[in-house]
Amino acid sequence: MSFAMYAVASATTVAAGDVDDISIAFDEKSQVLLRIVIAAILFGIALGTSVEDFRRAARRPKAIAIGVAAQFILLPAITFGLTLLLGVKGSVALGMILVACCPPGNVSNIVTHQARGDVALSVSMTAVSNLLAIVLMPLTFAFWGHLHPTGGPMMRAIHLDALDMLLEIMLVIGMPFIVGIAVAHVAPRFAARAGKVVGPVAFLALGLLIVLALAKNIGLFVAWIGVVALAVFLHDALALGLGYTIARAFRLPTAATKAMTFEVGVRNAGLGLLLVFTFFGGLGGMALVAAWWGIWDIIAALTVARVWRARSGDSDPVPMSIPGGATP
């Protein structure tokens, strides 16, 4: 049987089922690799983060407070409302809420630079958001997840403990981030060189792991992508729109508005995918949302950045070092 025929046959088998009843296969070794990759991404971000970034954030409390409120209060709340409006299944709703609670990654810095936005603000917000996410992410997800009418029973059925999730996030975000900042402070030249390798390689590895996960479950993906595609599209547009709207509402400068748009709109879906496999056994709707978000979010953010840059009349942006060592 050909690969295409297998995909169609598998899709037909599960089409009559329920997305809440399926699970995405991801073996233990792959989960360990995913943990390492996510930790490496955060380590790469930290290598490009200095104590001065936090001082800079302290000098711009208004913008940072707006961004934090948008990411950890408004976006999860609005996402909760969107899941009710769309009437999605419980696992899909939990996936959307989980992604909304994830911190931004260094992709937000890349697209902010591409859009000629305020990269300094973007870097500061990414640093602050990832630090706060260690505590705020599990608490926020537990709150909205348990509150959801269809997702809540699923969370209670597996007895999800916010403390367990906090420890997992501390392991894959907190420790690499703190170690990375310490290395950057003690050995800035080494950190600058290492960041140029660690960040891009880890980011590519994450993309490869997501692609491999989808390939191993191609039948399920083909059968159920239609269930999550519209929800992810609307959710991503809502997140980007929220960042833009709140920045305009508080009359932030244009460059800061671009940074805010991407800091709120770009989520570290890879971390969400890891948590889905760790705590939810690859629950169908959650895994599909996190995996597809990780792909679509980058496409959408880059598109918005390109449009912004074209409207500004700029050609290619001047190369500049950003967290994780990537240079657009």
C-alpha cells in the first residue's frame, strides 16, 4: 500500500470517531528529545539576554505591564471565550487555552526585526515573559482549563496537578533560562558565539520533531486537521490582533506596537506540545492544535512582518543579533 493510500485508509478509519478519543503517538525517547530541544531554545534565548535587558524593562514599566497583562490575562480569557463561541471539542479547547498560556519564543524577536519594530522592547518582553511564565503559565492554564465546560472534566479525569506542571516548566524553561543568563553575564563573548549556534540549531530541531510527529500520525492528521485548522487560524489572528489593539489603545509608538503585536501573537507552541505529551498522553485535539499552531503561527507572523516592512518602504533590514543567535 502506498503512503497516500495509507493516509486515506487511516483517515477513513478515524473519521467516524471523536477527536477527544484519539491520541498522537510520540514515544518516550522522542519526548526526551523534545525536552532537550525546548530547553536548548530557552538556553539560546537566555544567551542573548543580559541583565541590562531587565533593567531596560524596568525603565519601560508601562509597555512591559501592558504586554504581560495581554499575554497572561487577556489572551487566555479571550481564548476561553473563542472556544465557547466556536463550540469546539474539549481537547481542542484545552489545546487552544494551553497555547494561549505559553510564553513567546525568540521568533517574536526575529519577526519584530523583520517588521522594523522595537527589537529592544521585544527582547526585554521575551525575557520578562519567559521568566514569569514559570509560575503564571501552569496557574493560568489550570484556572481556565478547569473552568471550561467540556475541557474541565477531561482535566479532572487525569487529575492534572498545577504543581507537577510547574516543576516540568521549571525544568525545561526555568533552569536553562537561568543558566543561560548566568553564562551570558560571566562570559559574554562565549555566549554571543554560542548563541549563534544553539538558537538556530534548536529551532530547526524543534521543527523537525514536529514534522516527524505529524509524519508518524499522518492518517490522524489528514482526518482531523479540518477540525482544528479554522480554530487555529482564528485564534492566531485574535492573538496578533490583541497585541496590536492593546498597543494602539495605550498609544504606544509604531515600533513598539509592532513589537507588542508579535510578543502577544507569537507563542512557544513547542512547549505546549511537550506538555500535551507529558501530562495528557498526546490527547488528540490538544496535540493537533499545538502542532499546527507551531507551523501556522510562524507563517502568519512572517507574513504580517513582511507587509509592515513593505508599507514602511524599507528594503531588507539591517542584520542584527537577537536572542538565540539567529540573524534574520
